[in-house]
Amino acid sequence: LAEWHRKADGNCAIDYGFHQVVGGVDADSLKAMDELVDEGVTTFKLFMAYPGVFLSSDGQILQAMQQASGNGAMIMMHAENGSAIDVLVAQALAEGKTDPKYHSLTRPWETEAEATNRAIMLARMTGAPLYIVHMSAKQAVNVLQAHKDEGWNVFGETCPQYLYLSLEDQLSQPGFEGAKWVCSTPLRSKAEEHQEELWRYLRTNDLSVISTDHCPFCFKEQKEMGVGDFSKIPNGIGSVEHRMDLIYQGVVDGRISLQRWVELCSTTPARMFGLYGRKGDIRPGFDADIVIYDPAGRTEIGYHKTHHMNMDHSAWEGVVIDGHVDTVLSRGKVVIDDNEYHGAKGDGVFLKRGLSQYLI
């Protein structure tokens, strides 16, 4: 935590907070979880995937959840059955299946749905609140829905890539081009109708938040590490710059309401992650974080058009949005106006977060 404070202090253009990844779970890290809550870091991310790197065993997850149950923190879970996935990956490579599309085909929806159910069952055993990150499979959200309907503190998010991109259209592009869209959980098949179901779950509030899982890698030298072996492609897509625009297109297309757009992208995240009272609403006493959006505008996403992220390509090249950001204020200061940036490094401050307001 101290190291990341050092990296961020004086370098951020907008306000920021931290999640804490918990890999190894032992007496020291469990004690540190309590200390971090006091420091305003009230969410802890664990992984059921990536054996040998991030994966925590069920026993470790249980211990971390017990700790969170005591201090009120939220457990954020990457829910995929990593051990099963590793077997499927090894089998695919042995059969000469090395193209980027096999990243998705070796992470079938069953691995996400099974891990989602297992994570929720562990959370139910401990009473810990649970937030499943970057959900992509309709079957996994169906599992979440069943437990939410029983009144448990379980929540889920999805991301723009799972609402618009697919195995067929992006990951299966000729040659190695599909590597640009390798992320985990993976892009799913359009034929299985995951996208339509995810939009429906957003309307019914079974999915509570649209995040990005922003994890950018350059195509040259980074994504290219996986040429000839899809398992070596760094997992991640850059989307944080375009999230609000991409989800506004859902309003234009009649998939969600204007009010639901604001709830999913602003108000609910602020309440979910202990920032409401400062963020997520426009009212006296709150920070004046305001986007003035022109519904009659037009935004064409592209590497040389609206892209400012530190990567050499755009996952959203050529996408056109029926809307446009005109002005952005951060704590009352205009930072974007008429496509010009008026902010400065150091404008952003660390936000000490409280506990989630959604816990019962």
C-alpha cells in the first residue's frame, strides 16, 4: 500500500482509491486486512484462476472471507475454475490449437458458473459480502441471481467488452489479430446469446455495476508474446476512457434507461465501494464531479481520434456512439471542455473509502 501511495501521490489527474489484491492468505495478511480497512482500503480482490500466480485455495478464500465478515470489507472475486482451465489449455496446445480464439474456447461458461457458485457458497458460510467481477456468462449471472433473490449480500458487475464484443467478431479474426481482445473472463460466443442476457440482467439489477476491468497491453512486444501459444498472451483490454460513451449507446438503442445508465456507471459504484456522500450524486455537500453529455452529439472511437490510453491500438477502433462528452468537472474544476484537456497532474487526491452501503 505504501508503494502504491508513493506511485500515485502527486501524479493523478483525478481522485482515486485502491483495491487490495490478496494472494497468499496467512496470519499476517489477515491482520493486514483489518489495518487496511482503517486506511480506507475496504475491498479485497481474490482469484480462483491463475494457479501459481494469483490463485487462492478454497481454504484461503474461506479465511479471507471470515476476516471480511468481521471487519465489514467487501470481497471481490475473479470467479473462474483455474485448475480446470489449465487442463483444457494444455490439451488444446497439445492438439496444435494455438490461435487467440482458443483463449475463449478453453475457458467455457461452465468454468465461470461453477466458480461463481463456489464463491457464493463460501461467502454464505462466512457471512461475508461478495462482489463478482467482470461477469461474462449468462449462466454465471443466473447463479448469482438465485442467491440474490434469497437475500444474500452478493453482487455482480459486467464490462463493455462482454456487452458488445464476441468470440466470432473479434477473437476469431485472421492470424494473430484476435490477441487484441484476449481478456479474462473471455469474450463469449454471440451464438449463445450472452450479450442479450447480460443487458437484461442489467435492467433487472441482477448485475449492479458496469466497470471496465481496464488492463491495457500493447500489441507490439506484449500481446505478441503469445504468437504460437495463446496461453502466453497477456490478458486485458483497455476500455476505461470509453466506458461512459459505450454504455450510453445502450440508452440510445433502448437497452437501458437514461437513469439506469447513471446508476450503473456512477451512483451504484459510489455506494457499493464506500464513496457515497462525496461521489456518485449531484447534490449539496458532494464533490462537483459532473459530466455534461450531449445526446445529439457523435463520438467516433479510434486510436487517432478519441484514444488517449497508453497503448498502441484501440479495442474499439471504428465504433461510433450517438452521443458526446462536452464538459467534465472534477471537484468543480473544468478538466475537459470542447475536446480540450484543462486538468493537471496532481489534481487528484486519494479517497479514503468507507464500507459498502449495500450490506444488510
